[in-house]
Amino acid sequence: MTPFVLFAALLFQSPTSPSRPELLIRIDDIGMNHSVNLALAQLADTRIPLSASVMFACPWYQEAVEILKKNPQISVGVHLVLNSEWKGYRWGPVLGKEAVPSLVDTVGYFLSSSDEFLAHKYDLGEVERELSAQVERARRSGLRIDYVDYHMGTAVSTPELRAIVERIAAKYNVGISRYFGESSHTMFDTPIDRKEAAFHALLDSLTPRKVNLVVVHAAQATPEMRVLVDMNNSTQNTATGEPLMALHRQAELEMLLKFAKGPDANRVTLTTYAAVIARQGRASMARPQ
């Protein structure tokens, strides 16, 4: 056990008082672009414990790595990627299109949706090689990798795919998000003007004596973000197709910054995947029901 992991295990013990439930904040899509990384840097400056899921298949992961190296209080995970869902902004496999042709479109990008991927006659061997390559890239970055999870749920959308994720976690001795009995929540589909109120309601409803996971998608609403159109989720666009995703992510960023700097942070015991794994051990992992 590294000194930091031991420190984390001691610092973020399971709460002894039922009035202070345990909350694990996981921020997703880190490394997707510069605007997401700017939000990561803002949240890191608050020094609150966070878990950050990094998309090592995306071009901006290197900037995210530099931010995370300066912030060891953040537990790092690999956001396993098999999709590329933005109109006009795409990415492909770490191994390249020639190595995993069943995972990409004719241009070499990942497919835009889980349904499209599942209908594409993907090769399970190629899936395992590509997801392993993403974890290998993460390890070569010099970061300590604590866990994996799965972008858009695609990598666990069938029993055979889920088994690959489990083998990869075992191979690299990391945890899997949602495999530690977490009570899981997300703010993704919550309307923009309701996110803060919904987060307060979530804090009021947290389950005592259990890890409460909330998945957050944060970014600064820069011009780079404002032009991105989600090709899958209608809640991220207006009825006429204008993108709302930047406003969603800015709202979630502001929600977390306010939480970190205000009294609500004292209502919970904040934890990370590094601390949970140090306390419970990988052997405690079980598939979510």
C-alpha cells in the first residue's frame, strides 16, 4: 500500500455518525477537451476529495494528466471508451483503426451510440485489446490508477462485455466503479435550472452507512463547448437541435464549486475510490444488481 493510499484510508474513514453519510463525487469525461479540464482545475483548487474518470482515448488527456499530478487528493480512474458521441468532434481507438476495425466507422472514429456499437458486429478480442490499451496509456502517464468505469455504459452493456471489464480490472489490480455497493446517482438529465436544487435534495436523501456515488459532468461553457451537439441524448439539445450541453456542464460545475465552498460540505463525509478500495479491498467487489 502506498503512503498516499494509506493516508487516504485513514483520513476518509466510513462515517461513524448516521447524520454524516459518506459521499463519493465522481467527475466524468476528464480529458475530453480543454473546457472540461479547466473545470477539473477549478474543482481541484477547492481541495475537496474527488474521483476523476479520464478518457485516455481523447486528445486532451495529457493536459488532464498534468493537472492530476499536482492534485494527489484526486483519485484517478480510466473512463473506458467505445463511443464518440459529438457532432463535429470525434475520437478513435488508442490502437488505431487498423488494429481494431470492428470498433470504428469508415473514417476510423468510435461509433456515436451504444446501440450503433452493439449492432456493428464488434469483435470481443478487439474490445479487450483496445480497453487494455487505454489502461496501459493511463499507467504510462505516471498517474496512480485506482479504478475503471465505462463511458455511456457501452463497455458493460452485455454480459460478455462486462466480463472483459472485469478481467481488465483484475489484470491491472484496480477497482470498478459501482462494484462496491454504492448507491448511485447522476445529475446528467436534470434540467439546467434544477441542478442545484436536485443536488440539495440528493444530500437530504443520502443513504447512511453506505457509499453514496454521485456522477457529475462539469465543464466551463466556453465557445469550444457551446458548439458541441450530443447526437444521442435529446435532453442535451433544444427542441430545434441547438446544443445545451455546455450550459448543463457549467451548471454542474457551479453546483459543485458552491458545495465545496459552503456549509453543505460539512453535512457529509467525502471519500474517493482510493479510500474505498483501501478500506474495503478489491476482493469485496461484486457486480451491481
